[in-house]
Amino acid sequence: MSEEKSLNFLEEIIENDLAEGKNNGRVHTRFPPEPNGYLHIGHATSICLNFGLAKKYNGKCNLRFDDTNPVTEETEYVESIKEDIKWLGFQWDNEFYASDYFDKLFAFAVTLIKKGLAYVDDSTAEEIAATKGSTVTPGIESPYRNRSIEENLRLFEEMRAGKYKDGEKTLRARIDMTHPNLLMRDPLMYRIKNEHHHRTGDKWCIYPMYDFAHGQSDSIEEITHSICTLEFIHHRPLYNWFIEQLGIFPSHQYEFARRNLTYTVMSKRKLLQLVNENHVSGWNDPRMPTISGMRRRGYPAEALRQFSDTIGIAKRENIVDIGLLEFCVREHLNKTSNRVMVVLDPVKLVITNYPEAQEDIFEAENNPEDPNGGTRKVPFSRELWIEREDFMENPPKKFFRLGPGNLVRLKSAYIVKCEGCKKDEQGNVTEVHCSYIPESKSGHDTSGLNVKGTIHWVSVPHAKTAEVRMYDRLFKVEDPSNEEGNFKDYINPDSMHVLPAVYIEPELAKAIAGERVQFMRKGYFCVDTESTPDKLIFNRTVTLKDAWAKEQKKG
RNA sequence: AGUUCGAUGGUGUAACGGUAGCAUCACAGACUCUGACUCUGUUUGUCUAGGUUCGAAUCCUAGUCGAACUACCA
């Protein structure tokens, strides 16, 4: 019996609408990005919401690019957005562009002019701002507000025909300059931009403002539930006003609070800065909170969807702990990724009683969480690489790894007993010496020994190498946008640490780009897109939880 | 200051007048050929003050705190 999961507030609205027979039981949502940047994890939430709701209620979801500003928009962004949505596991029912509606929007504008509800204004941007008023003072009506319908019609046609320069004239809605909602004080509908548009080319030199395009675009597509973030709540009365005056399909807008994440920034403006100023390698840098960055980092789409589902949706301010995202990533990766042995910070282990010419080939389980995960062959010899941190000459009480006299299991191989180490003049350990117990062979252990610690290793003569990029949080503080000064002052200088040549078990050399594995006891890693068979590159997706590190911190 | 929205453990989210629940985090323990995973247990919360009611996180009033709005951006 499955637990009845409680509905979020949008699902409640939809179920009420359905119960009342609104829109003939139709549910139609849309995801409306502006193609001026790459999608980030916040968009992922919105995508999961819009596509998820459509799916849940047997409805449809459009992808619509809100491309009303030719200056900032590019085809590159359109392509990346489509790729990200598909990768997340969603397919849109229709692909539309606000620019598809430029003719209709122009006609809407003409309709409003004819109703005396829009006028051409010759005021400059500064004049319009100055007469806007404020939250406590009313605005002042433009001297051009009462032009005749005929004159407005003529001037608007002239605007379209290219008779005027950028900024010389605008088309404004004629609403109420004393309205408490600043957006209702004769908002701009059209502005002149003699710019080439990524889709309409040079057909237009006037472009509708977002506010004059968005609501009507939803209406044209007969979107039943227009879901957006909270900051558009003040725009809703304006969208409704346009829809009512035009007498077109009444889409209804609902707002939710955007999700913020700790240790990162989410605004496109800030992300663009990180890219342009080379704080990161690009929009898909694995440290970026973009969908493409997370994909490259190795975050599975399932984890992003799970995360979106877990954090839910509401209308209150929030900042979600990035640990929650990392939990979702680990949870999925734990079930799906193969285990391999990689030594990141090596020191040599010599098994003094193991013959020099000898080697063993062990059969190691790929994934203990997956019964069908299969096995792989791992070669073993007298000399192995192990992690430097897995040996201590004077270990503390709860240290379960190698120290003089200690017994430790070499994963998938033998139990060894530590006999000491070799050091250089500076006192650095150069070799750890052990003896192995032949009866303790993995899978055929008759030694009767029970050891507390297990460590990973790579056979020295068989080892291959790879570059590993150890990623950490991009920022040092939880909420960089809310700190004193510039958010860039809080960039974590150690957000990427490159290990040029770590030792990997030979089987791993076959890994291909995008492949995700668990480096045993170290974390989840993913083969980077820049990786080649000659030069393997791994990105650290996320660490494993580390109870020992925590124990040490306690001191 | 005005308008609008909001306030439940550290974080996120439920409870729709009737036992404050879930996830994560933290802590303790069990298990372990990954100090992972898994399992068990524990701590921590209704912004404040009044009111209505047998009963209030929920309804009412007042206050407090937070956010958004004053781009020819979206």
C-alpha cells in the first residue's frame, strides 16, 4: 500500500480546477526561458514542475522561448536549453517562440490603440522614469498621453516602418499613472530597437516588451496554468488587464518561490560574470550550478529530478542546503555506479613475503548494490600503491588502517600485517612494509581472522594513470549574494584541485566520457568530456560521507 | 512610507479546527572485505500578544520580522 503523498499548492489548484470542470478538464503548462544564458538548477526545478504537472494530469507542456530582446539572445542558448531539458528527461509537446507571435502582438497593440488604451509617447527613457512616481507618490501623465487614436495609429505604423531611431518613441498602455502598482502606470508595450533578431532577422525594428508578450503568448497557446516565480506576482494584474481588454483566452498565472542553493549564486547575470571573467572555464564548468555544469560534473538527471521532488514547492523565501542535492546524487550513484580502486595520494606498500615474480588475478565485485553488476579482474603483486593517509606510524586508538603491528584487509585480496616503514632523510614515509596471510585470500578465507579495516590499492606494475580534478564548492560562504561587498570576493580559491597523475586499476583505463564510477572510499567520479583514451580525465562528482574525517575533527 | 507576498526543528516541506509528520542534517549504536551503503534509536520546531472555540500551526485582530516592486531586461 502506497502512502498518499500530500499535494503541493499548485497540484491543489489544478485538482480543484479539474473538479470544477474548468478548461474542459485540460491542463496545459509551459516552460518559458529567455535564450540569453544557460539553464541552472533553479530552472531545473521549474522544468520538473511544469513538465511534471502536465504529465501527472495528462496534459501538455510547451517549450516557449521568450525571445523579445534581440540584443541579448542567441541561438547558442536555444540549443543548450533544448539539450538540457531533454537530458533532464522531458519532451515538450510544442516548440514555440514569442517571436512567432510578433505579428499577432502588433495586431493586439493596434487593437488597444483603437480602443484608446495605448498611445505613442515621445518621452525619453529618463523622462518616463522621472514621471513614474514612486511607491509613495503617484506618477505624472505624459504630455503625449491624449493624442488622438488616428495619430497614435499613424505614429505606431511609422515606428514599425523604421522612421525613428532607437528610443525616440515608445508605445505605452494607457492605464493609470496613480495606480499603487507601479507596473500599471502606463507600462511600455513596444520600444524601437534597430537590431537583428536571431529568428525574425531584420523584419522588425520595434520589439514588444516582455510584459506585453508573455501573458498574451500564454493566452495564444491556451496555457491553462502559467507557472512562474514570485517576482512576477506584480505583473499578474497587468497580464490580466491585457487579456481582458483584448478579450483573449484567460490563462491564469500562479507564482512559486524560486529555489536558492547554499554555496552558490543563481542569477544569470552573476553566472555570466563568472564565465566572462574566467572565474570558471565556461557555462558547463563542473563547478557551475548550471544543468550542463552539473551534467559534466557527473550529477545524474535522476538525482536532479529526485532533488526537485524532495525539496517541494511553496511560496516562502528559502535557501536549500546543497547537502540535500548531494544526498540525492549519492543515493542514485550508490545504486548505479561500479566500484573501482584508485589511489589519489600514493605511497608504496611492499609485501615482504610475497614472491617478486608472482602475481594474483582477483575477481572483484563491480557493485555490491547491484546483484547483476558483474565482476572484473584486478591484478595483484608484491608492490602496491596505497593511500598515504592509510598508514600512520603512531596511530591513534580508533585508527583501523595500517600502523606497525596492525592487520588490514586489502580489498578483494589478502589480509596483511604491517611490519614497519622506510623513511627518507626528512622523515617522510617512502615505503610501508607488510607480510600477507596466504589463507586470507578473498572469497577463500580460512584464516579465521577478523580485521576492522579494509583499504583499497593498485598494483604498481599494472597501474595506469589518469588526471583527476577534485571539485569543491565554488564559494566559501553559504549565501555569497548576501554578504558585504561583491559576491566574487567569496569565491573558494580551492574549488578545483588538479591531481595530474593518479594510479588507477588497469580495467578503469577503458572508461569512456560520461561514465560514472565510485572510487572506493574516495567518492563518485565521472569521466570528463575532455578526456581521451591517451589522457583520461576524471571529475570528482561528490565525496563519500566520511565518518573518520568527522571523528578526527572532533579531536 | 505605499502595494503585494510570506513566516512550522539547522535546512527543505506536510498537517486544510482534532496525536505537529516526512526527508536531510546532527548525535548515539548495530552491521560491514568501502569508517560507504543499510538498519535501530535520540535531540531540535508552529514569529509575538490577544481573541473565537470543548479544542488553534490552522480562524479573527494587532504587532514583529523577511522578501518583491519604482529597467525602452526578462
